[in-house]
Amino acid sequence: MIGFGPHLMVDGYNASYEKLSSVSAVVDFLETIVSEIEMTKIMPPYVFKYDGGNKPEDWGISGFVIIAESHISIHTFPEKGYFSIDIFSCKEFDIDKALNIIKEYFETEDLEVRTTDRGTEFPRDISIATSITNAQRNRLV
């Protein structure tokens, strides 16, 4: 792993209206994904319904769970069959497993997936931190 950790970003289309429109389903998804990708939940999922404000068709469910490794968040737009999910962790996890869970849970194969490594200069151990510091000092001299 390079840096701080992986960040998986998923946009889902043509997903289950029933799952996207249910607070309890989103809570269940967050509980399931944390367990299945072996993260450490440090608080229960916080999930709420948003009425869409000035655009009632944009109503949906949003939620997140704080994990020791970072966080997992979701936003749904049931009327559009759409969701976005972010999984950010300082610990490696099985991205393919996470994607399969998402597909199965929301009953869609139609995903747009992006991954990136966050904090690419974040030192993992003291020897790396020392070499970074020494390189920076040499540039200043």
C-alpha cells in the first residue's frame, strides 16, 4: 500500500428502489459492508432521510459509519435509481469483495468505479519518514 490508504468511490445506477428508499436498508448495508470487509466500527451508522428541499424528486437517504480505519458513506436518490458510496480506509481491503457486496445488495451491475490512494506521501514507518525529512532538508541546503 502506498501512503495513507485506498479510497473506493462507487456510483451506482438502476438500483433497487426499495433498498434506495429505506432507512433501515441503508443501515443494514452499512453494518454489512463494515463486517464483510473486516473493518472496525467505532459508532453505529448514522442514517437519515432527506426530503429533497426545493427539488422533491431529489429526496433520498444519506448515511455514514465511522470506522477505526476512516469512514464509509452513502447517498441515495431513489427516484433516479442512483447511489454514491465512498469507502476510505487506512487499511487495505478487498475492493472486489466490496464491489460484489454493493452489486448484490442494491441489485445492480451498473456501477461506475474509481479508486485512488490517499495521502501518498504519508509515512508508514520511521525509516520512510526519516528519508522524506532528510530529502527535504537536502533541498533546503
